Amino acid sequence: MPTGEQGIGAGRGRASRAGGLRAAVPDRFPAVSAGAVPWLSVEQMAEADRLAVDVFGIDLLQMMEHAGSSLAEVVRHVASAGEIVVLAGGGNNGGGGLCAARHLADRSRDVTVVLSTARLGNAAQHHLRTLEEMGIRPADEPPDVPVVVDALVGYGLDGPLRGRAAELAAWSAGRTVVSLDLPSGLGHPGAVVPSATVTLALPKSRLEHVRPLWVADLGLPEALWGRIGVEQGALFAEGPIVEIVG
């Protein structure tokens, strides 16, 4: 998905869903060797995003739904129990996190959302409205819970976290953290330290030393990758989530 943004601000209140039948927790995903897949630069991923929307007619909300659903599945795999806080920025990375919050709540997990900014892009607003209709409204501060989703910033933002995003990243230290696309602030002081990372479409070159690492299918066709000289192959032949090993 296109990149997110960081900022300052939060909503208020908390709601969650619990009880009822619980969905089965995935115990494993197909694995693929790191040397068997292409690793994308920021520029290649940005061009893939542009082609998806402008040429192939795959809109942002479609991609975000894939991202959020797969992120929720990996969170459940990494942490099969425990309350969850979703830390969401205002951009498209944050929108993916908010989408995941809905999927997690629908699977009977207790979810709290905390925003790093009050300025949300259209896609993030879309998913926040859905959550609010479900009774899940942003909290001012994260509660003391064991599991965290890091959806603060997207792949195109390379630099130290600032403001509220930096505060939330620091708060996440010592918890089980699952990062979306890449750990927020990766490579800079104060970065999120993930227990797992779910990157999207194909792994990014900045993640070569990040493990555990899963890749989630965004539904981008082979013809799209051909336009930028990338051979995706049958990466998702066995399912929409694969683990990178080695």
C-alpha cells in the first residue's frame, strides 16, 4: 500500500468485543527461502502501488483489506491470547492497522485503538468509521496490555520517529509487537522493536535482516510486476501469507 504518515493527537474512549465462538488460530504458514523471492526497493514498491491504482484499477481499500486481514491472522498466530493495542498513524499504514483491528475484534479479541495523529487520510478515516460503528473508539492512552500492532508509519518514511509516534513506539518496548510492512522507525534510534513483521506484496530490501518476517498477498497480478521487471512467481500458491526463512 502507499505510505503512511506520523503526527500528534488521539481520540478518546475504549470499546472491545469478546465472547462467543472463537475462530481457530493458525498454527503455521507456508515458508519460502529468502533467496527465492525478489526484494523491492522503496521506488519499486511505490511504482507497484501506482500501477495497481492507476492502471489495473485495484483501489486502495481493496489492498488495505488484504493487508488488514493478513495482519490480523499473523497477530493471532504470534499471540493466540491477550488483549491487543493497535497503534495507528494517519496514513495508509495506519489504515491497514485499523482494518486489522476490525478483523481481530470479529475474531473475539479485545482490541484498543490509539492514534498517533488526529489528521487521518481518507482510507484511515474509512476504517475508523467502521470501528466506531462497532463501538471501538480511539483511546487517549494505551492500556497496559501484552500485545501491540505497530501501524504507525509506512515503508516510504525513512527517519527517526517524532512526536506522538515516538512516544507510542517507546511505550511498546518489552511487549509482543507485530509491525505492519516494516517496523516503524527502522534503522533509527527509538524504532519499534518487533516480535514479528508482516510486509506487503513482496519483501522490502530494508527488511533483509528482520526476522521473523511474513509476506501478505495484496492481490497484485503478475502482469503488474512484469511492468517493473520483477518476477513474483508463485509466491502465494499455497495461501495469502508466507513466512520468509533464512
